[in-house]
Amino acid sequence: MGKALDGVRILDFTHVQSGPTCTQLLAWFGADVIKVERAGAGDITREQLRDIPDVDSLYFTMLNHNKRSVTIDTKNPEGKLVLEALIQKCDVLVENFAPGALDRMGFTWERIQELNPKMIVASVKGFGPGPYEDCKVYENVAQCAGGAASTTGFDDGPPVVSGAQIGDSGTGLHLALGIVTALFQRVSTGRGQRVLAAMQDGVLNLCRVKLRDQQRLERTGVMKEYPQYPNGTFGEAVPRAGNASGGGQPGWILKCKGWEADPNAYIYFITQAPVWAKICNVIGKEEWATDPEYATPAARLPRLKEIFAEIERWTMTKTKFEAMEILNKYDIPCGPILSMKEIAEEPSLRKTGTIVEVDHPLRGKYLTVGNPIKLSDSPTEVTRSPLLGEHTEEVMAELGYSLEQISALRVAGAI
């Protein structure tokens, strides 16, 4: 059985993280992704954060699986002709250049439409139309401008950015959905279109519950599920909520046995209302199940710090995995704080293809993240990232260039 995106050809002008996240996902689903890079240099992440001298970094390899690499000098007139030929043969052009860069290369939307009216041009930008649309944006800037940082951390500390790359990889995931949607619409219209995913917009979409809370705060002046209630104060904007879930099920991160030596010996514990009586039994506070001061969610809200302190006295007698085993028997929602080392060594993640071992001709074997989206009829095989320009001659031959023409283009510095 074929792959879901068999027959779709992607012209990949992306670099670093946001764009490559998008095109790698499309490649995993079977699209032929042709990554265009600068001769002699390539994607800047090939050399960033290297752990082996003169070998492509993990930063690059983990974001560019299942792709082909070609080198083209787009400033060279002959190289520009090669790029035009690629545009005519491809379905989608994906780029995350600085604002206006594609236009300055001579490939405006109008020019691309002349070459291929069915071409979909997909872009990652920092901001959408507005006062900041010409600004360059990186991961942490996006988290700050999208509302994530102001709502992350503890109330007595500064804003905090997340270790999750919600600005870069998060926006890449949004862009991939936009591309697939545009491809689907093209089936009926026959036309290409532009797809834009702004990093600020992507982060905000992932932080929508905080926009929800902003409106609630403006209406009521207080949010009882936040740790500032009942003894703290609320200002005009949604505050940082620490480890509170910010939803209808109060939760907190609690210490487990061994926390003094292990920075990840913690568990996330949710005091879900339907299992409150079971929680009381597990921690040895059976009387709380019927005590009017603890028996209802509303009664518990002003006492959450006290309640979690009592639960923590119990969790500190168990490792996080022992606590998980006990709590799951009673359907009490919880989750261990897993380190990257624990995740890398988890057999179940290897079995599902979420963690994959890949063999690279220069690097050797390394671990990477596999496709997070599983299709029953289109399983993903993760193949290694390409060496710089590895597929230039192969792709040129597919475009109809002879060996003599390819050699001439190399001599001219066009490829």
C-alpha cells in the first residue's frame, strides 16, 4: 500500500527548525521533499551544536529525515533557471525566510503563479500582517509575543519560556496542516494558494485557554482554580499559575521518594472530583470524603495548598512509578515527571516508533523522534537525513538535464 502523500512533491526552502519540522512531517507521510541548500554550507543547523567535528549536527539530522538535498546558487542565472524548472515540477514550495526574501530572489507570488498556477506557497513568518510583520522572530521571542511566557512560571518570579518548542515546531505543525488542507482544496479548484503560519499566531492558538481566562478575569476579577486564590491578589492580566492546570481539575507537581537526589522524582497529581473519595482512602484521609469542608470541589478550592501538602506526604513515601501503579488502580489521574534520559530508554516508545534509532553514514547510530501521528494504512519509516547536495544530480536528471549539462552547471557554480 502506498503512502498517504505519495506523488506530492515539496520544494523545501526551509532551514533551522520551524520549516523543517513541517516538511519532515510531510516527508514521513510519503511526500517527496527536495531540500534546496546553499552549496558548500547548507542549512545553518548542519554545523550548529555539533557534538562530532565536521559531521552534521543532531540539530540538523533530527529535523531533516526522509528528504533529498540539492544545492543551487539562486543568485546565479543558471541556478535560477534550475529553480524555475523545479517550481514547474513541484506541488508545494515551503519557506521560512526573513520577510520579503523570496520576493528579493525574484520569486514573487505572481512570478511563481506564472510558472505553476497550481503551486501552493507555504510560509512561516514571525508575525502576521500588522506593526511587527517585518520583524525576525525566533523560538523564545514567539513564546513571549504569543502569550505563553507571561503565563508560565510562578507568581513571585519572572516570565518563563517553555522547553517545548511551541514557537518553532508548533508553528511547523500548524503549517503542515495548512498545506495538506490547501492540497485537498486544489483537488476541486485546480488552483494553488498561499498558506501562512505566523509564529505568534501558532503560540497563541496553543495558549487559547489563557485567552479564555483573561476574559473570565475581566468579568469576575478572580479565578478560583489559580494558586493566587484565596489569599493572593489578581491584577488586570492572567497571572502565572505555577503548576496549576488552569482548568476544572486542580493539579500540582508533588515530590516523590528520592527527590532530594533526583531532580525528576516528582509526579503530577490531579484531584479529580469523581475519584475524590478514592484519593482520600489512598492517602489515609478517609474523613475528608464526607467532611463538608473537603467533600465538594467548591469547598476544596480555598484549601488546595493544604490538600496537596497532605497528598505529598503520601507521594514522598513512594517512587514516582510506585505511586503511578497504585493511583492507576483507582483511576486517579497522574503522570510521572520523565527525564529525557528516561524517555530515551523507554521500550514502549521504541515499539511504537515514537523514539527511533537511525544509522547515519558519518555519525553512526543515534536516537530521534519518530512520527507523532500514526496512520493505520500509511506507517512511517524514518530514514536518515541527506548529506549536503547528496541528491543534486539525481534530481537534475529527473528534471531532464543530461550528465553534460549537469557538469556544466557545476563548473558554472550554479549547483
